[in-house]
Amino acid sequence: MIIVIAPEQDVPQETETLNTMFHSGLECFHLRKPLKNYQEHVSYLNKIETKYHHKIVVHHHHKLVNTFPLKGIHFTEQKRIDHIDNPGPYLKNLDLFGKTISASFHNPEVLANCSFQLDYHLLSPIFDSISKKTIPVKVLTLPLLISQLLLWAVLLLTLYRKHYP
């Protein structure tokens, strides 16, 4: 599955393009607009055809799942750090039945030690990132890329075996 992640800043014709992408078969869109407030998120979602809301995962203002029939919520790294060890108080007022919960990780060891059962993870950065300028990325040569992918594959296999013995 391909996941499209929103740019932090709005771009011209963004929601129109997104509706077209959904119409063309896009299955999952991560709404990541950290500078928008709750009402601006509502306005953005109202520009997306209602029949596509179930394909949208929100990174901010998770309580939007109580108002819109969204696909799920995503924990940014900081929100995951703040809430994942004791998620009950944070999650109890969210209508998450049938919804996904995902999270961002920037370190394979942290992912390996995460005991919370997530539906999927986003691992980054692999390449230089516009939004993660403070997180250093090694210069990726083909051998380094292959070794990193193998490391992630082993990690994911280990996690799979841990949760599905």
C-alpha cells in the first residue's frame, strides 16, 4: 500500500488533487498539518469528498475521529513519546473502534522496544528530509541502503514473530 503524506504547508489545488488521487485509487492519506488548528483541520476535511474520509489518518487533533469517519490516528514521534507508555487516559475519549493507530519512529531500537500494539509504523528519515532537518541522515550509498533495508527487515520479522508467535 502506498501512503501519501500531506505537505506541512498547503499547496495550490491541494484538496482538489487529493480528491482526484482518491478517485484514482489512493487508499491511505496521512493528514499532517502541524501548523493548522482544529478548525482549520475541519475546514480541510470538509473540502475532501465525504466518501473518502475513511481513507484519511490524522497526525494532529486526534479527536477529529469523533466527528469524521476517518481511517485512524497517527502518533508523531513526540506524541508517541508523551502518551504511548500510558495510552489509556489519552485514548479513552477517542472513538477508535475499527480505526487504525500508527506511529512514527526514527530509531530501530526504539521501535523494537515499543510494547504498544500499533497497526503499522512509519520509519524515517531514510533520505534527507525537508521536515526533519535536525535528524542526521547518513549519506546513502547502495551498500548502505541495502544494509539498512536488511536491518529493518530483520527488525520487522522479529516484531512479527513477537506479536504473532
